[in-house]
Amino acid sequence: MTTPALVPESSTRSSRRGGTGGDYARLLRRISDAGLMDRRPVYYAVRFGLVALAFVAGWAAFVLVGDSWWTLVVAALMAVTFAQVALVMHDVAHRQVFRLRRPTEVMGRVVGNAGIGLGYGWWQDKHTRHHANPNHEELDPDVAPDILVWSQRQARASRGLPRLVGRAQAFLFFPLLMLEGVNLHVSGVRALGNRSMKHRVMEGALLFGHFGAYLAAVFAVLPADKALAFLAVHQALFGLYMGCIFAPNHKGMPTLTGDDRPDYLRRQVLTSRNVRGGLLTDVALGGLNYQIEHHLFPNMPTPNLRHAQPIVRDYCTEIGVPYHETGLISSYSEALRHLHHAGAPLRPADRMPGHA
């Protein structure tokens, strides 16, 4: 398992190919001329400080509330904080913060592995492959048929649990997201068994150090019943929030298969969705509501994405590339309709002749 930097194909190589490949190079020049690829150290210093303060305050509130059922409110607030820490790790991994690999990896492992129990090495490898081929059924791990199926072709080929869940997956989607927090932890641990993963010992030590400290703190402060309830609420809401952040980005957008690989610009724009909203949406989704711009320029600092949006949108109109943007609720509706459509071959009623 390798951990390459999360960066796009070389714009120089795109320019040399000419034709549609040159479209990205021209857009990159416009973005660079606007100064939108420049680092934002003050922004990240303030953001890191606020997230760290919220993280510490959450644990302090947990201790102060102590043996009380009000601790479940603290669990809900800490779920939000953990997700915001994950978003910080996301930006660090994309080298939006540090140019050099070493400080990027150190910060990523401290924030991810030690901070919230999310394996940095495993996640970065997975996320890099997603960025290279978003929504490609064979190449993007985020649309691999695991429990859910993402196309009717996957549905017809499914067996076991995906075949059972796929029948009603649109209705089960949000409840299943409550398991995503645990899934992220388990996936990070399972990845430690891959010999090609770099720094496995360090990754494992930080991961299990987090799990040990986390469980020790919870059971030291709370009796068993409240401790188990705290763990359930905290991890369920953490997973639900993480899923709600990432679900609007690509779910329900066109999927690719086989040799379907448009040029870099079209591959990123056509498979991504932007979500409209103000400052609250930007904070809640960590800037990933500008998903098209993020996929085109993954190492662009998050606060610059909203400034890049009108440039990218106008350029897409200029070259005739569809640019999809919708509201938050509509984005979830589109994703759920797509899931329901993908599972149609698994529903007996939908297989009947003449069924719409």
C-alpha cells in the first residue's frame, strides 16, 4: 500500500496532449493567475486552533459531566468534533497545509491515528485512488460493492449481504451510516496487515494507543451502562455525520466502467456535485460542498475553493461541460433516488415485465 500525494495529473502533460487535455491546463492557468493555489497559513492556524480547542473542551466536558445521562449530549457534540478533526486530516493529506511530505505525514498520523483512531496510511491510499478515478466502478474504492451496490450492473452480480441489503438500500442508507464510524476504525486496523503499507508499526502503535486511551477514559469516568451508551451514541453519530459530509459529493452522479476514462477535467467535473449554501454549509461540510473545484485542484486550500467556483463554472460553460450544483437536501434526494434505481434488479416487483 503506497501513500502518494493527493495531486492531479501533471498539467504540463495535459497541455502537451492538446485537444481536451489542454482544457485543464488553460483552467489551471486562470486559477493560478488568480492566486488561488497560494497557501493560507493564517487560515489553517486559526482553524487548527479552534478544532483543537473544541476537541479538548469536549473531553473536559465529558469529565465534568461525569456519571450522568447528560453525557450522551456530550457524546453527540464530540461526534461533531471528531468529524471536524477528520476534515482537518483530509486537508493535511492533500498537502493544502504543508508542501513537504514529512510534516504532512506526521501531522496526518497525529491527527488521524492518535486523535480519532482513523488510520492515515490506509485512508490516504484509498482516497488517492478515489481522486484518480472518481465513480469508476472498477477503479474507485468508494463505489466498490461492499454492503451497498452503486449500479444495476453491480446489483445483478451481487451475492450475499449486498444482494439482500440492495433491495431496500435507499431506505437503509442513513441507518447504515451509523456504522460508518466503526467501519473506519476497523478498516484502518485491517490495513496494518498489508506488508506494503509504510510505517506499519508507527501507524499501529498510534491507532491502538488511541483505542486504549479512549476506552480507558470512558470506562474510568462512567459505569458500564452509561459507558456503553456513550460509545454507541458517539460512534453512531460520528459515522452518520461523516457519511452526510461525503454522500453529497458523488453519489447519484454518473458512474464509469471499463475503458470509460475521459480526460482529467471531464473525469472530475462530470462525476462530482457541488452543494449550494452559505457559511454554515461551508463549515459543516468542511468546504467539500465545492466538490468540483476540490477534485480539479485537490491541493487548493479550502477557503480558496469558493473563490475558484465562479471561474470553474464559467469555464465549464465556455467549453460545454455540464456543471452540476444543487441544494443540500436535493443532493441527498438525488443520492437516494440513485440508490433505489441501482437496487431495482434485486426487487421482485421491479423485475416484472412492464414495471416502470
